[in-house]
Amino acid sequence: RRGSLMKIALVLLALAAVVVVTAETRHFKLSKHVMDDDSVHHFMERTHHEHRRILDYDDEAEDDTAADEARAETELDDDLGEYYPKSRRSFDEEFGDEDVDEKSVVVDKDGHEIHRIPIKDFLNTQYFGPITIGTPGQTFNVVFDTGSSNLWVYDSSCAAAGHVSCMLHNSFKAHESTTFRHEHGIMGVHYGGGIIKARLSRDTIHLDNIAIPNQLFGSTYFAEGKFGKSDGILGLAMPALATHHSIPVFDHIAKEHLLPHPQFAFYLSNHAAGDNSEFSLGAPNPARMATEFNYHNLINSNDYWAVKMDDIELNGKRLNACDNEKGYCKLVVDSGTSFLTAPFAATREMLPHMHSQRDCSNVGELPEIAYIIEGKRYPLTADDYVVKVHHKGRGVQCITGLMHLDVPAPRGPVFILGDVFMRKYYSLFDRKNNRVGLALAKH
């Protein structure tokens, strides 16, 4: 599960175990980011405020840390969670309806079929692309999220009930699908700034031209809060995190042998509002890679796409962040999180060196950092980890793409490599071998 801190497409939702209450399963998500144009400036203000709170942290007040953090989280969620666009604009109106020049299905040099799904980039902080549900297919633009395992979209009954969050999105109309089936149970997803409740349903899902029949998903009938520009979330993490022990979409694809290789990969554009980001199914796309992959085995297959991190370097100096009894840190590669995250203690050590002025005046002076994963070094420069936001009337503002997130045991503590990292490193997720491959992306 996950903790949340809603912002620039950013909500870090607190990771916690799945709780089953009668017929309702509740998930507290590991991460998520939600923002729209109207709240950009407010987000920047509040995130800088949160950074300042960490920078000004008083050692002598350590006993009050938990209360302070809880209060700050609540303030941020309250302040960032209640902003809505004045009116709904369609996906194509927002991002354009340009055709993708490349074919959606290609064959690589080894004869592996690659399905390419175009992903839209909102301010370099939220990435989402199309799926269809039902027969005939109804289109939804969802976040492809490696940090969760459920699929949910908004239901037409939610919009009809007047819930503002639902009214801003495409909604599923069960009566229009000939393959729809009701299921018993409710999916409840709690975010720091809101909650959704969805009826469990089954229908045919299409990813590109891959048909996944009889897939369990949540059809959201209640939403309170702010959940970004997407019409829902398609979770790509492990089955252990899925509602009612259901089979997640990608595991369903693997089980039915719908791909020659149960792999998917992400290429994330580094141009805000760009349309050349890509979610690939079946094999990686060599055209997106500047180097070969380094492969890292997962710690286990019980929750997230998590690998073993040796340490973090800051300006060439190791932080000894993973000096513990295990000898490593749990590092989650999460396409659903906009920023990098770290536990409070590590964030407090890193942020003073990485902190960007909002006018971007010191970005050129900020140091390189590097994640050391099983002996391999993955550097990020300030141009990589500082997010620049263009806002009408206010010009360019900068924010360091690092937030603190304290996840309790047994799932935590964790460090997260979000979109800030995945823009620089083309990321392959291999379910057959339970490993992650990382290569320098070709931009």
C-alpha cells in the first residue's frame, strides 16, 4: 500500500498492508500523484514549504517528529487535495490527438512482438495512456502503475451522483457492454486527500490489440478528493497486493500466454506535454535504449518491483544509508510516483545539498547524486532531479523532485525511484524472471 502526498501529479499514498473488512477490501496506496493546471502554483508553494520544514528540522525536537510529520502531511493533503478544473476538457483537447508515427505492433531483431502504447506526459509528473473496457470497447486513459496491483476506472453512476471527481473523467457504462459481469465485493482505495469506492466487476480489457477476457476491475461509484487527470489506474505490481486475491491485468496476460514474453517496459519523455512516451508490452524497444540493460533481481515477489540498493552517493560521497542488519535498502521502481522518495532521515541528509531555489537560480550549482544498485551506479544530475514547471503568468519555477515517505514494516522502509529516475533510465519489468532491467534512455 502506499502513503500519499498529493501534488504536481503527486500523491504519495502511505504503504500499508491490505485490510479486508467483510466484503470491502481497502488499499492504502504506496504512491500517486495528482495535480491540474489550477493548482500548480499552490503545489509549488506547499512543496517548498515541506522542503523548508525538513531543512529547518530541529534535532532537539526529535521527540515531536511523529506529531509534526502527521500534522504536516495533513496540512499538505488538505491544501492540495481540493482543487478542481472549472470544466471538463477531453483528453484530446488537453493533449492533442496527433497520430503516433510508429506502428503499435512491431517485431524486434529476435522475432519478439512488441506492442507499443503511446503515453501522454502531463508536466513531467503524470503519465497515462489508453485502454478499453467492455464490448464494444470504452476508452479510458489510465496511469500504468508499477506500485499497485488493481485496475479501477470511474463508473457512470458516480458522475450521475454528482461527485465532482467523477464528473471530470470518462466513466464506464456497464449497460453498454455485452461482456460485463457483476461481482460480489467492493474495492476501497484510501488516499491522503481522498477516497474511492468501486464495485467489483468483470469485463474484457484491451491493451493495444491484446484482449484480456473476464478481467476483474473496480468500477468507481464514489470518489471524494482529487485524483488527477487520468480516468483510473492500471496496477502492474504483484498479485499479493490485489483485491480479493484476484489476478492483476499483466499477470492475467502472462497466465493466458497472450505475449511471447511476460515483460513490459517504460520510456518516459523528458518534454512536458510531449506525446512520445511509450509503454511497451512483450519485449523492450531497442530504439529507446542508449545502452544495454543491467538486470537486478527482485527482493521477493510479494509486493512491489523492489530491488536491493547498496547506497546513495551525493557528490561522489556515500551516505551509508543502507548500513543495517540486512546490508541493503529496499528500492522500489514505481511508474506511479512522480518524484524520488526516501525515509525522513535520508531525505533530511540529502535535501540540503539538492534543494533548488524556486526561481531555478542555483540549479547549475547542485551536485550529482547516484543510486548504487548491486554494485551498479545510476547517476542523476540536477537537470534530472529538479522538475521545472511552466505556469502562465508566473514563468518557470523549479522544485527538487525528492520527498520524504516513511513506510512502516513489514513493507517498509522503502526508497522509491519514480518518474524523475525513469525518465533517464529506460525500465524493463520482467515477470518471468522477477527482475528489473535498467538502461540509459535515448532522448
